[in-house]
Amino acid sequence: MATGGVRVESEPTGARVVFEDRVLPERTPLVLPPVKPGRYRLVVVKEGYREFRTQIVVPDSGPLVVGPLKLVPMTPSGRPGSETPPPEPPATPTPTPEAGPSGEADSRAPDPAPPEVQEAKVAAPVAREPVVATTATAVPPPEAREAVRPVDRAASVSFVVTPWAEVTCNGRKLGETPFQPVELRVGTYDCKFSNPELKRTLNRRIEVRPIDLNVVTVKFE
């Protein structure tokens, strides 16, 4: 076994680590479980970033620090790169006062209305019907009743497939790995992983749990 331990760091921190197809419970920075000297596969995943794949060589003795591994942000289209800020809305023009006969802005107050017009604005009192108090039960509209129903919880799911696959879950095509974590409702899914190059398809039943990030690992032997 390696005596010094292997420490994995990422930038940013708080990423999940898949070590030899096993999802570790800790987040980066972390120390890998003790292993024999040799070469091992390592995948680092974090929501909003492209998955990072690499191989590490564990020495016979002494500590080993892997990283910090710099994760690349994903764009809204699911491709790696920098986010492009949305265009700023056009400025609203400020209205200017109309010019008077002399060419300057007319800041004079409007002439008051003549007395007969002012008197016409005074309305005669209107007799009101007596108000009878009644008791009624308020019934919310259908859309309000729909709003109070409990909403099914969703969670993020990251698919780590070696080497790669087209992923379909419950008949919904999610994409070709690697892709950004997707939002799925908590529950059980029948997923299909197809690799046309290998001419193979694997079927897996997965469970999406109510946690911040579910990691599903699939390997074509």
C-alpha cells in the first residue's frame, strides 16, 4: 500500500471524485483510500463544470498531491468555455420639455381653469344603498388550488461513462457524454447507454436521490 497517501485538489473546490469507477463520499480536497502502487483512473465532476478525466501513478512510498485540477466552466449550450454576458438593454431616452416661441423650454405653469369649469368638477353627493353584511366561504380559483399542491423534488445527475455513450432514461434522450449534469425528478429510471463505435448497449436501472449531485458511473468492459 502507498504509505504517504494521495491528496486530490481541484479549482474550484467541492467537486466529486470518481476513483476507479467508485464515487467517493468526500469532496475535494480529499485523500484517496489506500491503494497499491500503480496507475489509476480518476474523474472529477462538479455541477456547472466539464468533467475532468486523468490518470495518476501512485508511487511506492511518499505522499502525492494531484492538482489543483482546474475545472472548465460549461456554457448554457453544454460546451466548455467562458460564459457570455447577455447584451445590455438599450437606454431609455429622457423626454425634453417643448420649446416656447422664443426657442427656450416653456416652464410656465398651465393657466387655471375658469370658475365655471372648476364648479363643474364638484360632483353632487350620491346616495348609497345600505350595505348588508353576509357570510360567505372564499373558494380559490383552480390555478390557485394547483399552486398549493406539493411539487415533486428534482436533483442533479452526472453521468460518468467510460469511454462514452449516448444516454437515454425512461425514453428521454439526455445526450452524448460528457455533458453537463441534468435535472431529474427523484425516483427510479431505466437508462440505456449506447456506444455505436463499440456496437454495444448497456441497460442500467438508476435511483435519483434527493441530494445535491448524483453521480452515475458506467464502464464498457
